Amino acid sequence: MWAANPNLEQMTEFLGRMIAIGLKRGVALALLVAASLAPWPATAHEVEVPGQVLALLPKGEAVVRLELPVEGPRIATVRLVPDANAHALALGDRVIGVVDTDPTPWTLAEVRVVGKDALTGAAPTAEPVFGPTLRYVHTVKTGDTVPDSAFIDQRGQAFSLRNLRGQSVVLGFIYTRCTDIRECPLISAKFSAMQRLFRGAQVHLVEVSLDPSYDRPRILAAYARRFGADPNRWTFATGDPKTVLNFVDQFAVTAFPDPHLGVIHSERTILIDPNGIIRNMVDDIAWSPSEIVTEVHHDEGLATNPLERLNFWLSSAAVAMCGSSVESFSGFSDLLIVIGIFGLCGFVSWRLARALRHAA
């Protein structure tokens, strides 16, 4: 009988282990594949959520802290539908609305105000710069010239992105007091790896502080040493807090202090070509240093690894389609894992079917 066959029992046990190992990544990729092949309804990514208005922007947009059902708290720039809703909102309003994560930016419709809370002020040890201050800035997009601004680097010297023309630039955003190893420390660790991979290349790394009141040059210099930063190739930038945060806002990177979590902020990595043109804006933290290196070299017209570029595209597509809950998705490697799991399932099913026929 097939039930007494030790080979089949071992194979079934092995299959169970493989499925358990690949389940998390497999589900993410399965969602991505299904979304690309099946006609999803227009409301697939619409959900009613609570939130709080953190900033009001021109053109009927707002920055809102949303309580997403799966991902948890997230700060996002949303377009209010209809945009007349913006005139009825005020900073600190607690709202409920239907968020749609398909368009860029997200939309928030059927907004109703259910209360009001004071916005969190800046941390006591820092100059109160965040606060409920409206900053009307022009938001840049891919293809625009990177905005210039006056910064101070970790050595206390004046710094400007304009001085980096002729070099490719990878721009990120961090703050030194971040304690979540999955965010700022992880980004800086990846920048450290890129510093090594870009050795000898005309590429400069820049990380701009999201907490410029606290992150003065002395603090940034100590942080830079933790990651082995060469100041000639990797700049940590701060400056006048309002000037720095205006610069950050132009990339739609939002940063607001929270008494429990520190600075709540969105993630974005910017790739800038030697002419100062924004080539790409990466909205997740799942990228690998080698993928960014490949993208930069591709933009420079150099020979690149097509598998690395495919991996980068798959990771970005997964996050764009499924949200930040799949930020750990690693693209091509996860694709191979899922293909392997499906292949193994098919093989074991075939063997079990044969065993059952022979047992009959």
C-alpha cells in the first residue's frame, strides 16, 4: 500500500517543509502574478481607513497619517476626491475616508471629519521645526532637474548638489536617532555596501537628515564613522532646518515626529545622473546595493547585468502593486523559489497519483 511506502512519506514531509519555508515569499509573488494576469476590479485596493491630517498641499492634496488594516500606520501624500474637501480640512483633523492605493498619488474619497487632535510637536531635545507648519513646495518627478539647496556636511563644510555635476548621485534620507534597524540603519548599511561597489566610479552618495535640528555636523560625523563613510565619496547633509525640510518635501518624503516612534517618515531613494536629472525614484527599501549599482551603470550607458535589472523591476513592481507589506520581496530569487515550489508540488502530485493507481 502507498501509505506504507517510506519514500512517499519522506517526500510528503519534505514538501511540507519546502512549502513552509517559501510560503511568505510565495504568497507575495503569487499575488503579483495573479494581479498581472487577472482582470482585478477597479476597487480592489480601496478600503475605508481612519487617519489624521498632517499637512495640506496645493492642488487638493494632503499629507495624512493613515491606519492601514494590514500595513499599520503609514504617512502618505494623497489626492482628495473631490479636491474641494481640502477646504473643509484643517491640520490635526481626525478623518475617515476611502483610500485607493492604485493611482499615484493615492486618492482619499468620502472624507469625513470625526475629531481633532493637536499635532505632535518636535522632540524636547530639538528645536521645534516640524510642528504643524505648512510648506508649499514644488514636488519633483522623474526627468526633472534635482533642486539645489544649501547644506552643511558632516565636516561642517558648505555642501550643494550642484557641486556634484559630472557625477552620478544616489540620494537617500535618514535620521541618526532612528532605532528601527529595518529603516535608517538598514539604508545606511546599504549605502556602505554601495560605497564599496562604486569604488573607482564617478558616483557620489548623499544622505540628507530628516531631523536637521538634532543632526548637526558633529552628530552626523559620528554616525558616518559607524558606517565607514569616506567624506569624499559619501556626504551626510544637514543645515538650516526649514531649508533642509523644504528640500526633503520636494521629493514627497514626509517626516513627522512621534513621541513613541521617533520621526515617522516615508522611504525614497533617488537616482540622479551626471547632468543633475532625476532618473529614478525608488519607493521601497527592498532594493539591494548591487541592483542600484546596476541601475546607475545602465543610466550611464555601461554594460550591466540584465538579471539584476529584472530583479530590481520585480521588487519595485511587487511593492507598487501590493504595498509596503511585501518590501522584503527580493524579485528574481523569490520568482525562482515559487517556480520551484510549484514544480515540486506538481512532481509530488504526479508521484502520489501513480502510487494510488498502482495501489488500486
